[in-house]
Amino acid sequence: MLDSLCDMDMSAEIPVTKFPSDKRERLVLILHPKRASSIFYYVFGVVAFLVGLIFMTLTSLGTIPRSNLSWLLSLSAMVFGVLLIIGAESRYYFTLYIITTWNVRVRKGIFRRKTTRVFYDEISLCRTNSNAEEKRVGMGDVEICSTESKDNPLIVFDEVHNPEGVKEIITRFMQSIPDPVPWKHLDRK
């Protein structure tokens, strides 16, 4: 057996059959939550940082009596403000809403990324949800319900720009599902 393996020509190319390009999944759109949805965290974070900075400056100038408590309070206000801004930015950078030609996905997380996907043939309803303030700035939620849970959305695109346009893209893909579906070979779990 070993002799037959040694006699094989390892440099010979093995013919690879390519998956036809018209049958491959293609990326259509990647979205992030709008930063305007986290405006409270940005404003409150900057205010907390500035209050801590002013308090520390006044303590160093001697306007406020110098003590460990005054230094600690000013430093903790500055750290709290920075952490609020980092939290808002991490929500923006580490949340992806992905639309492909086969499915819709939500990917969240920094260290352990969790991806939830729903194929177009599993979607029963796609709707938008936004209040008056969100409509004024052109953002809202896109809720995607599966055939299993019609009332509870399986995937929600939180605070995306132009939710009606995103809903239209998903609805058009739902209406143009080919038969047989090109993703039937994939595990749907």
C-alpha cells in the first residue's frame, strides 16, 4: 500500500469542478445601526467627561479642596464618559446587517460573533417599525418574521437608514425565489 502511494504523481493537478457563478450566493448590502440612535450615549458621555475634566482642573487649581475623594470622583466621571462613548461605538462597529441573494443575516458580537440567518423561502413577512422622531431622521427598524413565528420577528435590523428601502429589497428577493432554490444543499441550522 505504501509503495502505491509513493508511486503516485503528487504534482498532477486534480480537476476541480467549479460551482457555476450564477448559482453562488452574492452579497447585496451591508448595513450598520445609525449612530443617531445612540445620540444619548454620545452626549451623556461627552458631558460626563467634561464634568470630570472641569472638576479635576478646579481641584488642581485649589478652587475645590484637594482630597483623594475629589480626585477619584473626577477621574471616575471621565472614565465613565469614555466608556459610554466606547460602548456606543462598539454597537455601531460590531453589529452588521447583511443582505445576500440567498438570505438575510444579523451578525453581532466582539469576541464571540453570533450570526442569525433566515433564507428567503422561510420569510413570511417583512415590515418596518419606526416612531415619528425616527422617521424625521430617516431611520427605523426592519422586522423579518419567519413562517414559524408570524407575529414575533425572528430578525430585527435595529435603527437602520431608509428602512422602507431595505424592506423593498428584501421583499423583491422574497418574490423572486427560483424553483428549485439554489441553497437547498445548505444546512439551515
